[in-house]
Amino acid sequence: MTNYKKPEILMALQKSQDIDFIDFLEFNIGESIGYNNTPLDAIPFAWTGSGGEHFCFLTDFGRIKDLERAPIIVVTPMETPPVQLVANNLKDFLKIAITVHHFECIGIQYSSLERMKKDLGLLEKITEQESAELKKWTKDKLSLKEFLYTKFQISIMEDPCEYIFKIRKERKDSLSIETNNEIGVVIENTSTDIKVFDYEITDISKIQCFLDNASKSEKINFYRDATFEYILCEDYDIEIRDLIIDELKKDGFTEEAEALSQR
């Protein structure tokens, strides 16, 4: 997982994936190179297996050094927008995972708190027949909760939907740089007057000219939105991809350059 230290919780869960009840996390833990619209400063660590949906630590271009404290985003390639903040840290992310019933819906952008609660299964009433059918499921889920609480003092979250709505607002209010993928960037020493690049431009010389004259904030804005606006892979915008890799290296963003070079 790059040069960042892998969180202890993640290593323990990865070791425990052969235990039956770990399946009830509803996602697989493991390293991944991400998709085209995975932010360059995001480190994938898990996926659901549904439509390319995966979860990442967001480092805000190196501002976060400790992945235990990094915000968690979900990247859902088939949704608009494809990137959403889901937790402020890994422990909160796991609390949500063991609380909701339909974790695969976590990447949808909800305008209504009530709709979110419904889709995540927090308003469901289990009938007697369903209760019998889900007896083993319930037992294993309880085993998982006990495992996480005993090992890491992680318990269920009282109201995960309220929490998600709240942290998304807090993130929006604290942004240093607003981006088209909506999660923005929180970083120190940024300028407030940012010229946004016209992503309809695909001419390499014009992109190079923009980056040569761009401020640090403008370049970070470009790097974040480039994965949202271009298809940075071999069969599409490969020249733009290679240019961005070179520029990232020049700016000292070696982790981000490596992430992009693997796509």
C-alpha cells in the first residue's frame, strides 16, 4: 500500500478474511490500482464487487500522513458524482459497515436523509418468517461485531446517515479548493483566486502551458479534476496522462504519480 504505513486495523481484518463472519463486512479488503475516476491522492483498500465500487483513504495530496486519520471515500464509477465522502476515519467507516444493512448503497448521493435511511435498510422491519431465515446471518453478524469491539473497541453507530450528512457538510465548509468531483481538497497555504482549467481542451501544448503558469492551488485543482474530466488510460487520453505523471513528479507528488502510472 504505497509508502504509507498500513493501519493496524486493516492488517488484522485482512488476516481474518478466512473467518466466515468477516464476510458480513460486505466488502473485500485488499490493495487495488483504482479506476480512472479514483482521485490521484486516494489509496484504495477495499471493494464491494458491485459495479467497480471501492473504498479509499483520501490523503489530500499528502496533507494526511497517518492513514488511521485519513478520511474515507467511496468511488462508484457508475454514479454521478462518482466520489463521495463516507467517514472521517477508518474506525468510523467500520462502525457504519456493521450498522447498515445494505452497505452497497453507501455510494449514492442522497438529497433526503429519510431516503438514505430507507436504502441502507435502517427503516426495515423484520417479519417473524424473515427473522427465522436470517437466524444464522444474525449470529454471524453479532460475531463480527464482537470481534471488532474486542479487538479495536469498534461498535455500531447510533445514526450513520446523520453522521454522513454532517461530515459531508463539514468537509464542504472546510475546503481550501473546490473541485468538480465535489469532495474538494483541504490543504494549507493555498491561494483563494484559482483559475479553473477548461477540460474541453485536449491539446497537449495548451495543457502544458497552463501547468507551466499555474499556481500550486491551480495545479492541485487540475490534478484532482483531471481524473473526473479525462479518461487517463492507454486507450484514451494517454498523452495527457503521461504529461500529468511528469508534472506530478516535478511537484513532489510521487505517490500520486505512481498511482496514475499504474492505470
